[in-house]
Amino acid sequence: MAIGPLAQVLPVPASVRAQLRRALFINSLLLLAIVLVISSNAASAQNALPESSRLAVEPLVASVLQQNAGIHALRAAVDAAEARVKPAGSLPDPQLSVAVAPETLDGLDTPAGRTRGPNARFEISQEIPWPGTLGLRADAARKNAQAASQSVASLRLRLAAATRVLYADWRYVHRALEINKANQKLVGDLYDVAESRYAAGLGEQQDVLQAAVQRQRLKHQAIQFQRLQRDVRAKINRLLTRSPNATIAAPSALPLLGPLVKFDALRQQAIASHPELVKIERQIAARKDREALAHKAFYPDLKVFGGYNSLWDAREKRWVVGVGVSLPLDRSKYRAGLDEAQARIMQSEFELQDQRAELLSELEQAYAAAEEARHTIALYEKQLTPLARANLSAARATYGAGNGSFADVMSAEEKQLDIDLNLERARADYFAARAQLARWSGSRMDRTSADTGFNLDMFFQ
């Protein structure tokens, strides 16, 4: 191998020539290692498992909506509210009263000398509320049941959004661990090269130490990601009403999302049909029925009755029928009931205004977060990621040629690591922001397992 023009002029000792050949050999190995690392990084960008064996977001959402105990509790509350409708519109139970004259239990002598048996009085009565009262009670109960059903719809939206947000975190932490693993391999290869160069007298000990520090930092980062993975898994299992450490399959890629819907359209949809607003509107309608009932409380209730009294000697006097009315003399308590009903309506109307303001505020924040994440993704994908990879490749090549410093390679590696993690975080944030948009706009993005066509059991063990 030619050493160079200087060797033709000056004699070169054999030991020096051997060191130079070793240096050239090590540099060749370094270039080969760089090529292998680049290839391994490209391979690590692919999912380690086939997509068919990974968990997708919609089956997870469907499973949460099927298994979450909170939804079952609210559905039971709806059933209870619906069961109250019929009793609310029904008449009170009739009343039966029986009375006996104790002195007649042994019989009673009559003027004719005959003995009569025990004398008793029977009466049956039925209360009849003022006309229209029963209908208003039934309407109020029905509207309360409708409000309760909107609570179920609202919880479904919240759970669907929470599940999608956690799925985005689940995807992020898996990608972060894959990126961390690839960088650990890269730094490990660079550590071996730096150690070989230092042993050959061609590098500095500081290069070896710097690579060792970076490798330990990446190991610590992996531990942090593993802890985050356990946190996310526990939260997902909480939504599934399962053991916090139950196994969950690795996630598939985040689904592609279409362009953002214009904010005004989402705003109009939220105001028109969001379950939280519809629930309060149903509550207001029910409380207006209660107000109408409070007005009817000023009118008397009726009672019809009929009975038989054997205490009367004459048979024609023993049967009796009649009508009674309640006497609402203390009208102050009915005015207080009316004031309460009107105050309840005012309370619900203010709650509706507050809920509408909160909903639109959350919608605006979610829309801003989605726009920011979308721009961040475009910036990283089109500019920062290509620049970081080119910077790292250039730093490796320069160092491999013996011109650059090892610190430049480590700095480039750290920058690419940060950019790769930030890109994955931005993708997760964008998906999470879109999930929150669906929640606060009232979009019905949740589907059942029948809609997805997936076998949910294969993902949860």
C-alpha cells in the first residue's frame, strides 16, 4: 500500500508504516460501520411486528365503549329514569278503610227480637289530582330521562377522546423506545470505533468517555420511556375496567387523518347538537314542567269515595258515595314552591350559558393545538429531519476520514435523537388534538366492534 509522496523522499520506519496501515484499516471499518448503522436505522424505522398483529385505535375505542364500567352505570341510571315515567303519570293508589263497632262483635238485639251480627263500615276512595297534573309529571320525568341519556352520549364522547389520546401516547412511547434502541446501537458502534482508535493511538480518551456517557444517558432514557409505557398501559386498562398491568398489544401506525374541518362548522355543530348542551336543554324543559306543576298546586285535588255502613238501621242509608276536595289554604308554601321552580329554571339557563362558553373555549384550544401540531409535523418532516440526518451523516463521514471531531458526531446524534422524538411527539399530539376536536364538537366518531370488523380478543390478554 502506498504511504504517500513523502515516503519516497524520507525513509519511513516500519513501525510507523504499520501504524498508518492500521489507521487506514480502522477508518475503513468506521466507514463500513457508518453504512451498516444507516441501514439499521432505516430498518428500525419499520415496525418490528407486522401490522396485522398490532392493536389499531378503533378496536380499542370500541372495546372501551363496550367494557367501561362508567358507561354501564350511566345506562343503568337511564333505565331507572325511564322507569320513573309511568309511575309519575299514574294516579295514586286507591285507599280502602274498614271500621268495626266492637260492642257488636257478640251480636246485637233488635226491637224485633232478632240478633244482628257485628256492624262494620267499609269505604274505598281515590285521589284525583287537578286536571293536567299527571301529564306534566310524566312529561317532566320523560325529559329527565332524556337528559340522562344525553349523559351517556357525552360520556361516550369523552371516553372515545380519552382512548384516542392514550392510544396516541401508546404509539409514541413504542416509537420512542424503537428510536432509543436504534440510537443505543449507533452510540455503541461509535463507542467501539472510538475505543479502537484510542487503543491505536489515533483518538483521544475523551471520545471514549463521551460515547460512554451518551450510551448511559440513552439507557436511562429507555428506563423513563418504559415507566411512561407502564403509566399509559395502566390508564388504558382503567378505561377497559381491567387489571392495571394486563397485557395490551403493541400499537399499529396512527391512521391517516383528513384535512381539518373549518372551525366555524365545528362550532355550529357543537352549539346545535352537543350532548352536554342538549342535556341541559332537556333539564330546562323538565324544570319548566315543574314550574307548571307549581302553578297547579294552588288548585285543590279531588277525591271520590264510596262505602257501606251497616251501623245504619235502614238499608237505604247504608250505601254512600261522595266527592271531596283538598283545601289549599296556606298559599305561602305554594308560592315558595313556585319560586323554587322558577329559580331552578334560571339556574339551568345560566348553567347552559356556562357550559356553552366552556365547550367553545375547549374547542378553540383543541383547534389551535391541532393546527400547531400539524405545522410542527410539516416542519420536522420537510426540513428538520432531513437536515438532522444529513448533519449526522456528514459528521460521521468527516470523522471517518480523520478530519472531524468525535464531539461533532455526538452532537449530531443527539440532535437527530431529539428531532426524531419530537416528530413522533408531534404526530401523537396532532392525533390527540383531533380526538379532542371530535369530543368538543360532538362528532360521533365512536364505533362498535361490529362496525370495525376486528377481533378484539386478540389484542387483550
